Amino acid sequence: MHELSLAQNIVEIVHQHVPTPDLPKVRAVDVLVGAASGVVADSLAFSYSAIVSGTPLASSSMKIEHIPYRVHCRSCGLTSDHDDGLRICPACGSMETTVVSGTELRVQAIELAEEDR
Ligand SMILES: [Zn+2]
């Protein structure tokens, strides 16, 4: 269960950024998941829900934003998206490419409920 340990890490990141008294106010954790990160997004969100169940974070959920795998070709200058994680340029066939995005797994934001006024 690769995703379970990743979800555990994300819970720890939330704990590092949110003061303990504010943990019940966390509504959502926004996570960027790259297409070539090797992470199954549904499994990650499920693992998160399982971990926070019964904790001060129980009312929070994980919001996942999918990031396309994108490569930039240094031969012809084309930037293209690949679903399959190939690094070869679809226009000229060059392997001289740079990965622009798609390998990340990152906590983008932690959303807290508004204060009662
Ligand atoms: Zn190219």
C-alpha cells in the first residue's frame, strides 16, 4: 500500500502547518498528483479518509488535482502532454526532452473553515 504511507505523510504535513486547536477546522487538503507520479489518486484519497477517521481531521477530505505529464522538446521546441509517461517528442521523435510537469505529488493548499463571527 504505497498510497497509505503517502497519505500518512500528507497528514503529517497538515499537522506541521496547522496549529493543533485548528485541526477540526480543516475542510480540505488540496494535493497535486502528476500523471507520471505513480500514485493512484482514488486510493490516496481513500487512504487519507481512513487515516483521519476518528481524529480531529475527520471532517476534512482530500481534493486531488491531476497534473498532466508534459515534456518540452529541446530539438524542435514543442511542449506536449503524454498520458503514458513517454519522453519521446511526438513531433520529431527526439529523446532530447525535458519533463515540465507530471511527476509531482505535492500538498498545494490546506483549506480551513471560516471563523464564526
Ligand atoms: Zn521535437
